[in-house]
Amino acid sequence: HFKPFVYTKNVETICPYCGVGCTINLKVMDNKITDVYSTEGNVNDNLLCVKGRFAHDFVSSEDRLTTPLIRKNGILEEASWDEAISLIAEKLKEAKADGPQAVAGLSSARCTNEDNYVFQKFMRVVGGTNNVDHCARLCHASTVAGLAQSFGSGAMTNSIEEIDIMDVMFVTGTNTTETHPVIGAKIKQRQQNGGALIVAEPRRIELAKYADVYLQIKPGTNVPLFNGMMRAILDAGLEDKAFIDKRTEGYEAFKEFMDTLTVEGCAEICGVDSEDIRKAAILFATKETGGIFYSMGVTQHKTGTDGVMSTANLAMLTGKIGREGCGVNPLRGQNNVQGACDMGALPGDLPGYQKTANPEVVEKFEKAWNAKIPDNLGKTVTEIIDGVGEEIIKFLYIMGENPVVSDPNTNHVRAALEKSNFLVVQDIFLTETTEFADVVLPAFVYAEKDGTFTNTERRIQLLRKAVEAPGISKNDWEIIGLIAKKMGVEGFDFTSDDEIMDEIASVTPSYAGVSLERLRNGDRIQWPCLSKDSEGARFLHAEKFTRGLGAFKIADYIPPEDQADEEYPLILMTGRILQHYHSRTMTMRTPGIQEIAGDAFVEINPMTAKAYGIEQGDFIKVTSPRGVVSAKARFNEGIMETNLFMPFHYGETGANYLTGGQLDPVAKIPPFKVVKAKICKEL
Ligand code: SF4
């Protein structure tokens, strides 16, 4: 009775989870992914984490959306594409009559470059608005804003493979082994092969075990940490004077500011020993090559842009930028968050970070798109949600995002969406956000698509369709094209991802040499790729910075808005864990993952727990000025007694009920890492 196990297909594509962008091979039988493996020669060198290897059951889940849905009498009912598209077009026309501020869209870092390009073009050309943004606003908006000011472009300056030649790695504000597991593994490998490692994190993360110096800084003290390290470097005369003279500007004013600081003063704010700051600084400055790696522990603060500019200051002060193995490396979160930014799904940026405020840029795009487009600065994610709640935004189109779980201050988001006039959600499952939708549109997942993702190291990588999509769902860009057509607008009648990428290349200088054909032929491309015979840049800023000279920027310490006080004596940090991705819509559909990480938890130091009479596994009620949630206690001796940690993935028990507060004034990123809180044992 033996039936041979025959795969009908073996398709190479890209992991749909994090920004590392691992290549995966999908084995397919009967239109189902039956196994996933990886091969050598890609960014991941045969490595995969638990998500990339196992979390693909969602593709063939019975919960997948298969048909459009329209809300009638409060209930989402099945509808035809014709009905859904007609209703959306009618409502968009109505909203547009109130002016461009009445229309907004949230694009998706989960979707392809091609989807994002078409989405932002739709919002600008058909919607007539720059109110288009996506969840990069919540993770690395401060990177885009900060590195653009310091260097002229906001992206990882090195390639992942350069980790192998770094003499020193400075990891801060990132729990890399959990959030970018393959990069975390490469950092560990490099450390085992002789690379020095500095880790600065409020939680004693796994990488701290391998570190030459570990600095357990207080949450929200990145800026004084960087300043303290730079002060120590100046005290030791270890600044790279030749690099500073030749490649930078603004140094004199910066140096004057630094002269007002002491290492001891900075160390006191950070809550660490000044000698450890000196040790870390001298280790970083004296090695020939070195890279800084950071993520949301640096960016998600009201001073996120200052933190990012401080990483750039440190790299320039030590001449560790613009050379092989030297650079500043923001680890981008989602699979295509880099690409969604590159494609102009941002309120002030057209594709390739060409500014809506520049009349020449606007004129160029009007010519290319044969349409009038707005030249103002649109609204950001949090401003869009506010605008819906204030009933200024009358039409909101959300593609592949779940802001009810991922945005700060869930109670506020829910109250705003409750008031929404008309909400379209395009997704692969019903989510917490579709509870508020008037129309839900079923879209393809990564395994049903061609197109491209751009990973954290600026590498544009090819997706290949492996399985057929369920029901009558459609590709994201195709759906957008149907709405544009119904609105009577031309320029959206694309028939393939190739055509869309060709249009992207024609208007985006950093993608000018990119085509899907080149990628199919095996070319490996990292932007900026200025011509068809270029593979782009392995590292950035070699001869000069994108802005010409690198700019030293003064960043003084500004305390976080939330400070522990009598009523709220603890500080909660939020973050991600290895097994889950974002609001879990994909990862929670793999039973094995649910078994090991099915429930929300609150990490607490055992001493703190003892003081509150809390045992491991007890439910803890956590209250902040914005909300209250309850989750199981998980002891962690590596967290300070004054701190708590919660992952944000879990809908009803999600940490974002507790977050919110003052935005970074430049990047408009919310503070997710410093939340004052009180706890009690849930009885
Ligand atoms: Fe996927 Fe990131 Fe894991 Fe690689 S490291 S397999 S890209 S989730």
C-alpha cells in the first residue's frame, strides 16, 4: 500500500516574516506547502528560524478570506467583487468631495514592493491625498528621519555578510536573537570567531551572555549612553581626526556640546558604571572595523530620532562608516518594511524618498503618472487614526495592517475606528481591525505571489508563486487597480509584477537598474542600483555620504514622558518574541508555535514578584494611565526589579492597551519602550 511521496513543486521564494529576508524553498504537494528548507548561497546561508522553517500553516488555513465581504445590518456578508468595488468607489467619491484630508490609507510592510508602489500611487492619484503611511511609523520612522539628517539616507549601511569581518559589534536596543534570529546567529558566530561584542540593553538578552561588555541601561537612556561613550573616546584622544576633517561637518559645535558632558554624568543617568561605559567606548574605538546594530529599543521613544543620530555621531567620531565592515545598521522589522518605505508609502515621500515638498519632484511624478498629485505633507499612522476618530477622515483604506493590535493605546484606536465613516480592510484573515470594517477584501499571501521584497540590507529579492490562492481572492495590486478603474482613473492597468517594477525603476533612481528579469536570471541587487549593469552597493557612503558630508548632530538627554511615580512605580517595556510575528494572524495558525507561545505573559524580576506575592504563572493585572491588561507572570532574573516586559503580539491581552504618549516630534513615532505601570496579583 506504499504510496510514494511526490512533491509536485519545489519553489524558491523569500520568508514572509522578518527583515532578514531569508531564502526559503517550499515543497508543495496538492497545492499545499508540505515542507520548508533553505539552501546555501543566500543571505541566510542555510539558516532558518522557527518561523521561517515551520510557520506556514496559515497559507492553507480554513480561516483564509476567500471572498469580499460587505457589512449589512452590522454583519459582514459575502459579496461579489463587483458589489464591493462599486461600493468602495462610491464612498471614495463621496469622501473626496470633502477634500483630500478626508481620504487616507495605510499600506503594508507585509506586502510586496509592487503592492506598495501601486497603493501609494492610488492614494495620491485617485485619492488625491498624501495621507498614506504604514507601520514603519511605529518602528523605524526615526531611523528614516535620523539617518537622513546625518548621512542623507536612512537604511542599514552594511550587508549582513559583513558581520563576518567586523572586529567589534555594538548591539543596542535590539534583542537580535529573537527579533532577527539569523542575524543574531551570525553575530554569535562572529563572536565565537574572535569578534568583540558590546551589548547595551535594559533586559539581559541572550547576546549579553557572549558580550565582552554588557551595559544594563535604564529604559530610555540611549542618548546619554552614546554621549557617554563618545565623551570617553574624546577623553582618550581616540577620535578619528582625519575622517572627521575630511568627511563630516558640524563637528565644532558638536564638540563644544560634548565638552559640557562627563562620562560619570552620563553613566548616572543610564544607571551603569562609568568604567563600563569607558571600557565599551575604548573597545569600539580601538578596533579596526566595527558595526553598530540597533532596532526599536533605540527608535521607539519620543527621542527616537536623537537616538538614531547618536549612532551616526558615534560611527563618524570613530571613522567607522563608509568602509567594509564598518557602519550603522538599523535592523528593519518586517519582511518588506524597507521596501514599503522605499516605495513611498510615507506621507512626505514619493518612491525613493523623493520629497512631496520639492516642486521639481512633484512635477516629475505628475508627468510620469499623467495626473495631478498633492504637494503637502500628509498625515502619519497615528494622525490618521486620530483623524478617523475626529471624523475628519471619512474614507480609510487599510491594506495588510492590524492597527487595533499594533498601534499604541488600543482603547483610543478602538474608539476612533468605532466612529469611522467608511473603512476598507484588505487582508488575508478576519482580524481585530476587520471588526470595524465596512468592506473586507480577500488578498493573496506571499506564497501565492510573484514580485519583490527588499530586506533590511537593501537587497531586492524575488518572490515566486508556489500555490494557488483560495476562493476568489486576488493579488493586492490587482484589487487596487480594479478600484482605480471603477473610479475612471488610468495608469493602474498593470498585468504583471514585471510591469510594475519597470515603472518603479523609471521613477526611482535608487531602483533604476532593477528588473524582475534580472532577479530571475540570478543577479543579486542591493540599492542604490543606478543602472542595469550594476549590482548596487554592498555598503553605503564609501566615497561620500548621500548628503555629501556626514553631519554631526547634537542630541542632549531628554527624559521619557513616563517616569515611575508613587501611583505607577514600575516601567514597562514592550517588544517581540521569537515565535510570533506582529499581531499573530499568521504565526498563531501553526499549532506547534501556539503550543510553546500561545499565551501572553508579563516578564517580572522574581524579587519584584515576591514583593507583590506573585508566583510564577500567576495572573498579573498590569495598569498604566491608558489601560489595563492581565497576563501570566514569567520570572526573569535578567530584568531589573523596577521593570516589566510584555510582548505586544496578543490581541485582547496585548501590551498596546498600556502604551501611548508623546510622539517623537520629528519622526512622529510613539514611545513603546517606557510605560509607567502598576501591578497586582489577579485573584
Ligand atoms: Fe524568516 Fe527572519 Fe526567521 Fe529568516 S530570520 S527565517 S527571514 S523570520
